[in-house]
Amino acid sequence: MKVAIPINRPREEGDLRVSSHFGKAYAFAIADTESGEVEVVENPRVALGLQHGAGRYIAEMFAQKGVKAVLLREIGQGAFRHLTALGIKIYLVPKEVKTVEEALKLFKEGKLNLLLEPNEPPHEH
């Protein structure tokens, strides 16, 4: 199964840390839970120059890449709606989990909770 995790800008090769901000993440790590292969892909928000509203483009990219689940800390209403409309499940990564490796381990062990609604505080547009 392919899962995506928003990440911060890596400080060094292989430094994949979970980003707190889904839509504004530097990039996404897309991991294949069977093979262990991890691909880092640019957040479409960067290429499109968007401040808000990137959720639709991110969800479309994930669908094209075969992503079935997203592991994250916070997600807004729009991105949540776009991901769930495509059948992508969203799991909550606890704040104390810092790395993609740790998040994937917890996911594989069934220790992450399924997120049933957006959990990001509303913001002004």
C-alpha cells in the first residue's frame, strides 16, 4: 500500500521529518509499505504559487500515484474533503512522532487513529 506523509525541508540526505502543515508542507514522502521504497515529491502548491487551496491538486497527485492513505498532524476542511472524496484514508500522527520512519512504523502496527473530520483550526482567507 502506498501512503503519503507531509515533510519539512530535509536538513540532510535521508532526513525526513513529519511536517505539521499538510497543505504548506515542503514536500511529501510517498512510501510503499510492502517494498519499503520512499519517493519524495514536490508539493504542487509550490509550482502553482498558491497560498491556500492546494488540497485539490495534492489529492489529485496522490490519486495518480496510487496513494491509499495519508499520515499527518493537521488538515483543513478543503484538503480533507478532496482526499476523502477520492477514497484516501487519513490517519493522525501524534505530535511526539518526528520522523517519517516512526510514523510508518506506527501505521504498519495499526497504532494510528483514523481521522474522521478536519482538525485544523479555521483561518482567514
